[in-house]
Amino acid sequence: MELLGIIVWILLSWAVGSYFKNVKGRSFWEGFIGSLFCSPLVGFLFGLISSTNIKGKESAILEEGNMKKCPMCAEFIKQEAVKCRFCGHEFKN
């Protein structure tokens, strides 16, 4: 029964780490290790009240490779787009 509790604890800590990375734009390991040693609930609550790392989220979007940033308005648009839907800037091929 203790083994099951340890496995659930690790899985919940992994979920908190994923939340930190995907939603908050922060380090996966920051969330995982913090919740592993404190508790997944405390780690998740800390993630809720912590600020979002905008630069981290932007770099993750650009690393995926399916979005690009418009040089005129700085909004993210699809890589295949030839015209920005926000400002109308036309991209050269």
C-alpha cells in the first residue's frame, strides 16, 4: 500500500511539473522537485499564485516550429501564413 502512495505522489508531482512548463512557462524541474519534496498540493498552489513567465512561453511556442512572430505587431501567427491576421503585414516568400 505504501508503494501505491509513493507512485501516486510521484505522478502528481510530475503533473505539477507539466503544469509549470505548459501553463506557466516555467521550468518543469522547478515544479516537479518542489512538489516532490513539499507535496503536490503545495507545489500546485505555488504554481497558481506564481507569475507566468511570458518569455518562457514565447520561446516554447517558437521552438515548436509551427508559429512565427509578426515583425510589425509581435503577435504569433501560423508558419504558413502570408499575411498577418492582426495587422495585415504581408510576408515575402
